[in-house]
Amino acid sequence: MSLAVVVLAAGSGTRVGADRNKVLLPLRGRPVLAWSVRAAAAVPGLARLVVVVRPGERHDVAAALAPHLPSGGPEVHLVEGGATRHASEAAALRVLAEDVAAGRLDVVAVHDGARPLAAPALFTAVAEAARRHGGAVPGVPTAGLLGPDGPTAGLAVQTPQAFRAPDLLAAFEAAAAAGVEGTDTAATLERFAPHVALHAVAGSARNLKVTFPEDLALAERLLPPADGAVG
């Protein structure tokens, strides 16, 4: 059983007030994205690691990541994404499709590069839950949150989200045929692979997404004092 992790890094820095892609902003000596990639690279059983970048930013992202990748870690495959999250996810799945079809990958996890504090243990937890149930999303309870019924009701949903690879690929192929895009990975599965059961996994309040300037400052304070992947 082998895992692929897709890290989405094709966003912008508009709301965080940056003049560049927010995942390239420095966070304790490393780009925000480097923390996310290093955490993914530390997950046991990882076979493929794909980072989706904005068109035209492949060189910049490669140069920013290179000094911070762990020695002896998995190769990081950079692929240009699209104008939407769904298009970026689809671009990554096209890279992985051959391995999925050949049975070399059983689970794919999708993570926001702007969530630098996700621990390797969370990647493992969602991957194992996806193997058992079909799909897994992490979340934290939010008092008073209104949302649809189901496993994520009352939760603020996070990433990484993980799914059985054949189901995920089939759902995105069906979405492409229908000309429909999902708001996130789980939404695409819910619409085009309704037979896949989604399972909620305990997330962490530390697993914040860098969206506004204060988020970057908070992430700085929450990082552990020692160097290395977030644990």
C-alpha cells in the first residue's frame, strides 16, 4: 500500500498582504510551503509527492524549496495548476493517473501548502482512515457551526484530506466529463462518487491556514522550538 501526497501551492498573497505567493513567505527561516512539504515527506509509506504551483512559478518554487528539502527524501514533482483549486487538483491527478491505474498507489492525500503546521501523524491518520472507509477529512469542533448533515457536520474542515486513489481519480474524470468543479476534494467525491464513505478524523487547532497577516505571526509562535518536521 502506497501513499501519494498532493500539496497545493497555486494560491496568491492578496489577503495576507504579500507581494508574492503566500506560501513563499518566510516562516522561521523557511518558506511556508517548505514546512508543509517537509511534513508530507516524513510520512511513512509515501511513494509520490506532488506540489502544484501557479503557472510561471515553477522555477521560483523549486529554488525556494531546494535548500529545505530533507536529504534522502522522496523526489518532489512540481506541476503547474489551473485557475481554480479543482483545476489544480486535477492537474496533480493527471500526473498520478498511471500509478493509480497500475495499482502502485492506493491512497492520495491532498493538502493546502498554506497549512504549515500539519503534523506527519495527521497525514498518516487520514491515509489509514481512507483505506478503511474510502475517504477521510480532518476537522475540529466549532461551536454553533451550521452545515450539512454527515460526518463533517459541526466541524471546521481542514487538510490533508485523503481518499482511495481509484475512487478519487474516477470522480475527477466524471467531473471533467460533466464540466463541473468541486469546491474542494471532498465535495467532488460526494457528488461524483457518492458510494465512497467519508470519515471524520480529529484535526488540530494548531493546523491553521495562513490567510491573513496575523496567521503568519501565530504560526511563528506555534512552531516547536526545535528544528525539523512538525510533530
